[in-house]
Amino acid sequence: MAVGVIILTANEIKNRIQALEEELSSLPVGSYVVKVIKGREQPYLQWSENGKSKSRYIKKDEREEIMKQLERRSAVQEELKRLKKELAALPSANGLPSYHTHVVTGAGLDAMVQSVSGLQKRDCFSSLQKYIHGNSYGKVCLLYGLRRTGKTTLLLQAIAEMSPEERATAVYIKARVTDTMADMNQDLKRLDSEGYRYFFIDEVTLMEDFIDSASLFSDVYAMMGRKIVLSGTDSLGFWFTLNQELYDRAYTLHTTFIPFREYSRLLDIDDIDEYIRYGGTLKAGELAFDDEDALESDAAFRDDESTRRYIDTAICQNIQHSLACCDRGNYFRHLRGLYEAGELTGAINRIIESMNHQFLLRTLIQRFKSHDLGSAAEVLRKQPDPEKRTDILDQIDREAVTRKLMEMLEIRNQEDQSIGITQAHVEEIREYLKALDLVVDCPTETTVPGGEPTEYMLFTQPGMRYCQAQALVHALINDPIFQGFSEREKSLATNRILEEVRGRMMEDIVLLETSRAMKKGDRAFKLILSRSEFDMFIYHTGDNTCEAYEIKHSREVVPRQYHALEDEELCADAERKYGPITTRSILYRGPDQTLSNGIIYRNVESWLKQL
């Protein structure tokens, strides 16, 4: 019996092409070559980049896998060529050849829009609406941020809100790694001639020549009165584009930073600790939040492995792809050597880890050297629950433990710096992390004459920082210095240290979000005093008054929490520089209340939600 030939429809071919292109993006580029180095044959991966030949040595334990991947890449490329020829030969609904890019209109677009019905909208949605329906002649809208921060959902929600007449002239295009700006231009010209006026182009930074050719969208189509919304995961690519191609012809919306109030509204979560542990992406919002199994396997910051995977894909690849595609790689600067050696991903990871090591080091030094470790010992010693009661922190030599932890952290940081990472590398990677909205400088001032506040960076994705700190703390606690204690006691000590980490992170979150919410002219910052500090200080320029805050990761009211706020000498120092202190407050996790001495306790979740 004859075997029938399977005929694929246009949609089936498109779906297969999309799947193959996604697979292709994950496979190594180049060919397997053998070079003779000092008389010995050595295998290398060799490829061409911007007209130049590049290569890197293939380690012994990865040779077999790379050979398989290169063979697979060749097979995928051959199948893609064949499928694209088949697709080009098929007539579309109007008898014309198919589009070059992945274009969705009409019923197909309606079906996509249905997938976001009922979902809450990001705070920046109104700004997106303002661009689409307002007077934005000659400008495009750039919607960018790290993965899992809601970009594609925002595009589809914007289309969903259109009137039937507007939606009939809207088109969604998902760019692919094999697309070019020439392909995109041909499709836009055709779509424009067919009456489409609203263009939503997703993953546009995947196109290798996007950064150097992005002005096509503003100079041609936006100037014709068309609305162009460009979305992409490579935030750094958009940052370069603004500096090179688009200048002042772009309206920008950032999605990376998700403040607590927005996280709470979108995911119906009011617990600051939940935000500390997992905040930074909206992946949890796509799941049943009470399904622990689903959360463990799918959310970004559930464990050290998932966090590293997110950093690799959402941050390291983001930076490397953008650098490789911009101005023929000229933005690599000092990082080119690391990139060509295949070590840039590792370097970015190590610098992020090193920043978190420094954060943990400062936290432990501050907490262990202050009365807070004594208060931690008291809390554990007086626990009503005998299962949680222990005097482990009374037994240990606190100075020895502090010294040991500091030594271990410093050794780890030295290891991070001993693999060829120079200060120039660190500064450039930090610059790009800032461009990604991942880190910001901590606002800090001082009343000490001639004093210089210590440089300190805040992470906008708390879940990433907490997960790495948690993994590091567990590694430190397993050091032999703790082996003389029972497993229960070690666990209690671990939890106590992590409680201190959460406390410091809560301070960072409050300071970051409050400083971003200040009215023009006012500012919020950490104030360093002669012998203490205020966790947050707000200065009002208009009437030359200020407010002083302590931030405590506690549900209890304890007098030692507000000792600095009651210290008249410290307050007088602050008032000489910033004017009268009108409010002295503690932000904590308990209910609002005012003490007889005038100290105001405010619930931290309520504070963050009202910003």
C-alpha cells in the first residue's frame, strides 16, 4: 500500500518554524575544529562574528555534548530552509505570499487577546494607553524589562482595550532570531498598504540588526502617524538604542521594578516576607499560588538553582546579546576578552554573587557587633514553645563566630576576584546592571562634617538577593565551627541569621520604594549620624522639615527599637542640617499605634501600599 504524503497547513508550518527557531537560539553557533597547539591537537569551537573569526577551547567534559548540539543545529537549519520555502509557496487568505515575519491579525489576534482576559494590569498600563490613544506623533513606545515582568501580557491587554474598529487595524508581530530588519520593513510596508495602523512588535531585540537599525520605526512609520509599540527582553538593547538610534523619539516604559504595592495587588499577597523571598517577577501570578509543587518547579526564585538559571537567561544572556548586536560589538570595551573566552556569563554571575556576599557581610557585621545579636539570643532563650527554645546563641563565642563568618565571606569574595576579573570589568558590568534596572545606588547622606557615606547598591528584585543569601548562609552554617551543636540548634541559628537578612532587606525595600515615590524636591535617604544612623530620613524642601524612621523586621514593640529616635543629641544634629523633625516613627510588621512618648508605630505593609 502506498504511503501518503503529509501536507501541512500554513499554520502548522508556522508553528513548526517557530519551535525550530526557539530551539536554534539555544544551540551553539560555529563549527568543531582541531588546532595543533605546541604539538598537541586541541578541539575548538570556531565561529565568525562581525567579519572576524572567533574561537574558544572546548573542555574535555563538554566535547561530546557540543558535537551533538552542532549536528542538531545543522539539521534544524536544513529543516528551516525547507519549511520556509514551503511556506513562501503557499498563498495567504488574499492570494498573496505569506509574510516574512510572524504576523497575527484578525481572528488569530482575537484568540490571543482572550488569553489575558481577567488578568490584573500593571501600573504602567495607563501610560501605554496614553501613548496609543494620545498625541505621540513621530515617537515609538519602548516597553522593556527582564523576563517574567508582564511585557507580552501588557501588549495583549492594550489590544483588548481597543474599540472593534481600532482592533481591526491592529497587528501583533513576534520577532524571531532569524528575522532581519529588512524582513520587518517589507512586512510593515505591506501591512500599512493593507490598512493596518497599530503595530505591536514583541521580542524585537531578538533581531540581530535591531539596535543599529531601530530608527526605521520612528523615522518612517511613526512619522506617518502609525503607532509602534516595541517590546523585548533585552533591556540593555533598548538602552543602547535610545543612545544611538532613537534619541528623543521614544516613549519608554520599564517593567523590571515591581514595587510591593503592585506585587500585592497583582498577586493578592500582603505579606512583606513573601515579597522578600519571591518578589521580582510575576511568574507566581500565572499559577495557582497555593500549589506548592507548581511553585517549587516554576517560579524564578524558589531555590539557588532556579535563581542561577534566571540570572543566566534573563540577565547574562541579555547583556551579552545586546553587546554583540550593538555597533558591531564596540560596547564590549574591557569585557571583550571575557566574552571571546566564553567567560562573560560566569563573570556577571560572580559579580552579582559578590555584591550579595558584601550585602550579607555588612548585615552580619552590623547585627553581630550590635546589641541585636544579644536580642536574638534573648528571643530564642525565652521562646514559649520548648521546641523553639534554645540557648545556642549564649553558648557560642560570638566574636569567634563573627570573625569566622567574615573570613569565610572574604575568602569567597577573593576567589571571585582571582579569575581575571579586573575593577574595569566590575565597573562596566555594574553600569549595565543599572541600565537593566536591576540595581540602584542607595540614597545616603550624613551629618558628620566631611563624612563620605559608604557606597551601597539596592537590588530591585528582592527574591534574587534573598535566595542567594539564603544559599550562602546555609553553606556557612555547615562550617565545622557549628558541628558541636545538634541539628535542631543549628537550624534555629540558621533561621535567626536569615531573620536578620530579611530585616536588612526590608530596610532596603522601604528605602528604595519610598525614595522613588517622593514628590519633586523632597527626598528619602539613609542618614548616617556621628554614632548611629536613621534607617530612613525624609526631607521636605518646601517647609524645611523632616521625618525620622527606624525600620524593624518585628511584630513587637520594644523600647530598644527607638533609642536613636529618643536620643536628643542625635536628633539635634539632624535638625541643624535639615530643620525640625516633625515625625519620629518605627515601621514594623505589627498594627499601627502611637506610644505615650510620641513615637508612632506604623505597619510596613500598609506604608508600602499607600506610597
